[in-house]
Amino acid sequence: MTSRRQILGALGAAPVIAALGSTGAYAAPARVRSASIVAIGADDTPEQIVAKAADVVPRKGQLAWQRREITAFTHFGMNTFTDREWGSGAEDEATFAPSAVDADQWIRTYKAMGAELAMITAKHHDGFTLFPSRYTPHSILKSPGQPNVVRKYVDAARAHKLRVGIYLSPSDGSELPHAWHATWIESLRKKQAEGGTLTSVELTALQDGDRPPGGLGRFGNGSAVKEHTIPTLVDGDDRADAVRAGRLPTFTVQVNDYDAYYLNLVYELFTEYGPLDEFWLDGANPWTDAGVTQEYRFDEWFRVINALSPDTVVFGGPAGVRWVGNESGVGRETEWSVVPTTADPRTYHGEWLLPHGPTADDIGSRARLTEPGVTHLSWFPAEADVSNRPGWFHHPEQKSKTAAQLFDLYEKSVGRNATLLLNVPPSKAGTIDAADVAELTAFGRRVRGVYGRPVARNADGTTTFDRVAVREDIAHGQRVERFAVEAEIGGAWQRIATGTTIGHQRILPLAAPVTARRVRVKVLASRATPRLGRTTLHRAAD
């Protein structure tokens, strides 16, 4: 049984006591070197593994990312104009024809809702790029007015002091091989004629079946892995002098044709639109069932991205960020930022390295850390993604979530040691609908009103509250496994809430308002000496 430990800190109106009780006691382990990725040795005992997990810490970019709490996601592109969620890659580029691109209005809306980072889909699965790339004909350069949406977006974000992120889909329908695509379309027409049931991907392909894919046929074309130089200079390349003089970096990579294409897009985005605080890439491939295989060289991608921008957090990348496991914007009741992986996180997309996948209920308990097959421990915090509308792209008939619904999601994401990635899609008109703006603005006002400052002390020395926000100092890791909140009510201490993990922030809504003189947080189980941050009291009830 360990001795009782008390850590004093600020609680806005009242002092907080954090105590390690006798339950869940731990033995102080030998000091482990702190790092964001730690290897597990073959001879490590379960106790040693847990001790290592206690000293896994976020790197600089991750720490800044998690403290921002809300990121705005912007799905805008070809699908906005075809009224789809998944594109084919064979759409006519002229279809993308916004009458305006009011990026400033988008960013003002995101700032009003409380976002500190804004991230845009520079290329979705259809492959159409919202910036003028040197490497594809399927871009805004063939659209009316040639609107460089990415440029407008990042400039507007920075003008309003928001950080910038970019989503560049690895999947790319515009790059499907043309001969294969023609054969596939014929097989789909035959299937349809024979009364077969077509998937949504197949139906979309048939709708555009009279056109070939808009790119150069590099996705899943079976090309060999060979040496490429990134950037791959093109005829008349305006970067040639800077590359030769060393003012722009170059990279030698071993990849196939499509990976080289993807890395050239990565290079354009980081060197021309950076700095980027988040880079989002997933592993979707809607054409797998049709027989198209494209093995992504994640290790080469991560190496180049890290060299271009070491502090950028990469979705699925090493010491980056991960999917929370649903698209509802809800974090787990027990959400660990320290997770086990089955291989070195620098070698592959992190979602596939989690022992039980990204959707598992238990992603970081002691049982998960110490089970067979775990090779590394990584700081890999959760990002809870959700769209403000039923679809990710704007569809006129759909309605936005209410401010009350969004406030509930904030408490179940940011309040559960995740960040909230809230997608707000603009319409064909190039603006966010007024009804959406109103609800998002009310949501931001509600969050600031409740959590912008703790409740004040009453004149008689008591405070009434219905929310408790508890924090760990995650710069030193995530250690608390179980805790309780107690309040001094009428001269006696009463337990008013309990929780498991804390992490960056744990918000505990109470069943009813509580009026108390003092509040304390009691740590009941921890992987090492707990390092609590500030605990605050809040009132959400009118």
C-alpha cells in the first residue's frame, strides 16, 4: 500500500486536491527515457511495458494540435457539383464551376464556431485537385475561371489567424488505367443489363462511363518500384533554378508511378501552401473489389513529409493522430493517447498497426499494451470526425446539426481526450448556408460561455456547478487510469463523479447542479505518479 499523495492546484473558485488513494497502487518503476515512440523489447515484463507507456509523451506538433481542440474540415470539390459523396474520376472538369469561392466567409464561420485549425480537401477520392498541380490534367486549370481554392483557403485562414491543414486522398479515380477502366465499364453495363445489383461505386462509374478517367492512368497500373526524384521537374518548371541551387530540397525515393505522383503533389502543397499543421491521408480504395490494387509506400511518404515539415501531425502517420473509430464525433469513455502497435509506426499507416483496429472499444488498456505481437508504444491521440450535415459534401436538401447537438458532441469528443474534427461543407454557390452559420455561431458562443471561464465563487464562499473539467499535464504523458471527483457539501465530502482516463481534458457532466465549498480530484489508479493539470468547474444549466 502506497503512502497518500496530494497535489494542490487551481480550481478557479476553489482549491483542488488530487490524491492517489490506496486502490490501484503502483510501485515506482525505474525511470524510462521519454519519447513519442518507444520500442518494446522481447524480454520486457508487463510491468516494464506499462512503465514505458507512462513515459510516452507527445512531440511538439502533437501537443499544440491537441490543445487546439476543434478543427474545421472543409469538403468542397467535384462532388459538390455532381451531388455525390464519392466521385468517379471521369467527371468533366468544367462541371466544377462555383459562381464564387468566399473562403473568407468559410473561415469567419469556422472561427465563430471555435475552430483554431481549418483543413480542406485539396484532392478527394475522385482525384480532382483544387489547386493548379503540374502533375495532372484533372484540376481546376480546366474549370471555368480556374479558381485556386486551396490558395484562397489558406490565405483566408492565415488572415484570421487560424492554422492550416490539408487532406490529400491517396485514393484517386482519375488515375485509374484507361484500358482497364473501359473494360470495367463494359462489364458493368452487362451486369446492369442482366439485372445484377450494382454498388454505389459501380453506379457512379456508369453515370460517367462515356468518359475516360481524367488523369494519366497511374493508380494500380502495376508499375515497378524504381528510383524517382521528388520533385520531378516538368518542362518549363518554374522551380528548376531553385532546385539546382539547393534553395528547394530534393528527395530520392523508391516507389512506383502512382506513389511518385502522390509525393509530387505532397511536395507542391508543403512548399507552396505551407506551413501545414495537419496533413490528412487515409487508406480508402473503393476500387479494390473491382480488382485494382495500389500498395502505398507509407514509409517513403512519411519520410518525405517529416523532412519537409517535422512539426506537422499526419493522420495515420508516426507520432501523428488517429481516427477515433466512428464518424459520429464521439470519443470513448476510456480514451488513451498512448496505444500499442504491431510494427514500427514509421513503416505503415497507423490505423492498420493497432492490434484490434481503430474501431475497437479497448485501444490502450494494460491488457492491450502487454498482449503478444505488440512491438511499439506510440503517442497517437484520437481525432473525432463528424459532419455538420448528413453527408460530407453539401447537398441542398440536407440540414445542419443544431447548436445543442454540436455542444453535446463537443463534450463527448474534446471532453473525452479527443479533438473534434467538424466538417462544414460549402454549397455550389461557394458559401456556407446561412442556417448552418447561425447554428455553428450559436454553438461556438455556447462553448465559450460554458467553458471559456470557470464559474465564480458565490458571496458566501460556495460555488454552484454542473460540469467538472479535469486535465492531465500531457506534456509529461497520460497516466491516470481511474479517478473520482468529490465535493464538500454541507461540511461533508461526497463523491459526485467518477471516470477512467483523463488525458488532455475530461469533462464530467453531473446529473444535477451541485453547490459546494471545495472540490477535490482523487486519483484511484495510475501507471506512474500522476501529473494533473488545472481542474475547473462550470455551469451549463440556465
